[in-house]
Amino acid sequence: MTAHSISRAQSRNSVEPEGDWARLSAQLTKAVDRIAKRRDIVVTIAPGAAGGHKACFGHDFAKIEINGDNLEVEPGEVEPAYRWVDREKMPATWGLMIHEAAHADHTLYKPDMMALMKDRRIEQGEQIRIAKAAALLEEPRIEACAARAMPWNRRWLRMSASTHMLGEVEKQDMSGRNMAAQAVALVGGRVKAGVITEDEAVPILRNALTILGLKDYDDLTALVTNVVEAGAGGDHEAAWMISQATAWLAVVDRVKDDPPPQDGKPQSGKGQPGDSGESDGGGGSGDSQDGDGEGAGAGGKPGDKPGDSDAKDKDGSGNVPEKPDGPVQSGSQDTDPAKAEAIRKLMEMAQELGEDIEADGGIMPFVMTLPDGLFAPVQWTKATGKQKAAAEGLRKRLLQWFLPERSMTRVDETLPPGRLNSRQALKAEAERANGMLQTATPFARTDKRMVPTPPLRVGMVVDVSGSMQSLAPHSREIAYRFATALGNLPDARMRTMLAGAGTAPWQSKPGMIAHYSYRHPCEAVHKALDDLVERLQLTRKGNARLVILITDGGFAPDEYTGTNKHLKRLIESGCKVLWIDFRQEQPAWMTDRDYKEYYGKQPPSISTPEARGVRYVRLGGSVDEVAKLAEDELCKVMAGH
């Protein structure tokens, strides 16, 4: 189903939600703008929506429809959590929305691609085949883009894939090379995108290798890798996507002429399954998340010339198969019993993959890195005894606010046990002698109980941009002391992020300190806060929360605006914020005006309504002096001063 056909279907048969469905639709609409980076998207969830698919996106109406028949809970059970719906109760449905929102953000070439193929007089049937192949390749590409923009999207896309994409495969007609090619795109592509782990995908890809042969497998893997990695840097024009889809069909239409290796494993480097990937929804690039199985390689020959557009509609571009109920149907090229057995194993592996993803809740570890090793430690040094002692001393200072406290309450009773109060005892005797109701409490005792403190969640951002290079020893020392002390408090959760030309977690080893290059051209503090707010749930009340910023605040306009928005949200939710800056001498190359504008705007930014409540301090002195002053400020914040 193409984007335009979906839009027409929506205009005729759109389901209007009512009651709790309307409320949930409004919550999803409010949340999707940040994911899709568009404010015109409307989300509708209701039983029977999306024209029978799991979900779809229509460009003509800028509308995402999600079939409510697949919602994991009753719509009335989902409660809003600030701007985000209660995703934990509906992980697969949330993944469907992320997938379609990624199409809304990145699949923007479909009309241009169809017009270009028409101008080049490509036959209509061939146009359809190219569009379907492009839709298949679009699936891992848009999920890679969504995962890079917001790394935590991997979890939700992963859950959507196991619940929806893999579950629809058994409904497809099985033709050997087509199914194997779809496995390479949808499973292997999601490995490259960072959604599925390589260990999970290798069994499926081995079976695809058996069907396709080594050369064809390597060629398809190289095409998928090119699409996923090139798509991460920005959306491509239609001509480029047509060329990739045409090359894909040329490989799928080949006659297999080389036997697979004896062990059934990929041998060449480019054909090795898995780098990183995401497994979310199944069907249709850009439009429906259902998995109709119309994807790569329908038969026939590829078109003449590549066009100039990108494919956007995901109509059932085929998904990785599950175990079928009936016998395997093979195409004209798949009469070999060994190949039919490989297809059966391929579907079984896909089913097991879905079960594994659901079993672990869609959660998978990942480390985000940037090209050229921008966030790789330059060196590791051993923490000195003085540094270890300083971190331990800070931990002990903070411990007083995060240990259970003894609550002592005096309780007056009419009966023992307890210490006898003679005055109250005489009063009680007089009340009994006069036949009065006893109100005196002659016995007093002390009720002692331990009151637990709420667990602490701390997110720290360390600016590693070029403007912080001369202050690297200061920020590194503070980051080490804070991370070591706060991370060792009882029940505390501590996460430190580097902010430069992107973001990455601060690497740590016991007793070691990582040294990073402070040469980044920018400081993505707002993106680091994105990660911390999401991972640690810093805007959710019910526990002690703290954000620490170590930055000079020399932000670009978008970074400045994004950081202030986050600070406003954190303060409104009751999260404490400590911003540590350093007094820095004016560089010789910088004019007075530039210096004032660059380094002089931090106090105004903190005093604005968006960020009111942030504790902002500027420290100066040697590394040890600055670190001790920073410790004092941290203790003041934790004490509520």
C-alpha cells in the first residue's frame, strides 16, 4: 500500500476515536511532535484504524493511524506522564508510533521518485517493483535515523518488531530468494541500524545465505549497509534511492550460481551479519507497519535508468518470517528440498528471535559512538590516592542525606507499657472515682522507627567542546569525584554523559580516569539532557533527582534554547539542578564584545523564567581548589540550601 493509497483510504474510511480512545489519541498526538520533529502530525488510535494494517502514515493528511485492536491494555488504563504516554504499558504500540513517526520525518521522496520513473518511461509494472524494493530498503534506514536521533528508541522499535513484524510473516507467500532477501533487509538491516543484536540475527542470516549463495548475500548486505549508513547522515534524493532499489532487484533476480560454504556461515567482511540494528515494526516503508510481504524482488527484470527520488511508502515490504502453519511454498527457483528446508529454518529462527526480544522486554545494551573516535578516551590514568580519598570523603558527606533515619515520636497511652506520669495518674484516678470517662494518659512511651529515604537519581553532563579545553583538568577532576561518590550511595543511579559533537556515555574503569579530547566544535548539552531525562526518568516525581552541568555555557542558539527548555521541565518537576562554570580569562584572540556575548550570558540564562531555580556557580582557582568548592556546592544542593 503506497502513501497516496493510504491517504485516500484514510479520507474514505478513517475511524474516529471516541471516549478513552480519543483521550489516548490526544496524548499520542502531543508526544509525537518531538519524535517526528514535526508539529503537524495527528495520531489516531482506535479499533479497526489503519485500514487493517498494524499502523500506517498518510502524507496527504499528515496522519498516523494505529490499529487499536493490538493495544496491549485497555485505553483507559494508560495514564499520561508529562509529555510522554505511559509507554511501559504499551511498548509495542509505542514502537509502532515511533516507526511511523520516523517515516514522517525521513521518507519524503516517494512522489518525486514515482514522477521521475514516469518521466524516464520505465514500465508501470517495473515502477511498482522498484517502489516496493525501495520501500523494503527504507525500513532499516528510517529506524537507523530514529535510533541515532534518540538512542532509547531502540527499545520500543525492538518490541514492535517482535510483536508485530515477525508475527505477520507467516501470512506471506514464501518464495525462496524473495524471503531470503527480505531477511537480509529487515533483519540484517536492523542489525546494521542498531536495533537487533548480531547474536540474535546470525542464525536467520545464515539460512538466508544458504538460499541466496555467498556472492548474492554479500551484494545484498553491502546494499543494505550503504542505505542504512548513508541514510543516517540525512535523507537522500529520489534518484539515489531508485538506484539502490534497482541494484537490489538486479541481485535478487540473479540465478544462484555459487554454492554456499560448507558451514553455512558468511565468509566475506561485508557479508558478515550484524553491526548494530533496530527491530521495530514490520510492514511498509513510510506507510503501513504490517508486513504484507510485497518487498524486494517480485520477479521480472529491473528498470532501465535510476531516477531521482527516495521511496517513502512502506506497504508491506515484507518481513522476516515466522514458522508457518502449513507447508512451505517455494517459487520456481526453489524446488530443491534442501532449499525448502532452509526456508523453513529461516521462519523458525525469525519466530525464536521475536520470542527472545519479548522475553527480555526489548531492552538491549548499547554504546553510542561517533565517527573518527571523537569520544574515545585519549588515555587512561590511575587515580591517585589523594583523588580516591577525596571521592570517598565526598561520599561520606553525602551519605548523611541518603541513609535511613530514625524517627522518634512520643505517644501518650491510658494503659502500660510506658513511663508513669504521676500527675496524669492522679487525674485518671479522680475521673474513675467520679464515674467520668477517662481522658487522662498516665503512661508515655517513645515510638522509634526507621524512615527510609527515597533512592537518588543523578545525571551529569560534561562539556568537552573546544572552549573547555583549557579547563579539561578541572572538569575531569570534578566529574571523577562526583561520579565516584554519587554512584556509590545506597540505591543511587548515576549516569554521566559527554556533550560535544553529539553525545556519548562517560567511560569508567575501577581506579582509572578517562582523558578525553576537548576539541569538539560544539556542545550538545541539550541532547545529553535528552538522554538523561529519558534513561533516569528525571521528570517523574517520587524520588530524589539531581542534574549536574559542567559547562561554560557557550552554546549555539539551538543548544541554548534546547537546554533552557529542559531546565524548565526539570525545575517544574522538582528536580534539583547544579550548573558548575569556571572563571576563564579572556583569550587574546577574542574581542571584548565577543567575550562578553560568549561567556557573559550564563547568568541571564539562569535568571530567565525557563531556568529559574537552577543553582549556578562560577568557580576559579587551581584544580584542587575548584574541586573542593564544587563539592561544597553539591553538598549545599543536596541539603536543600
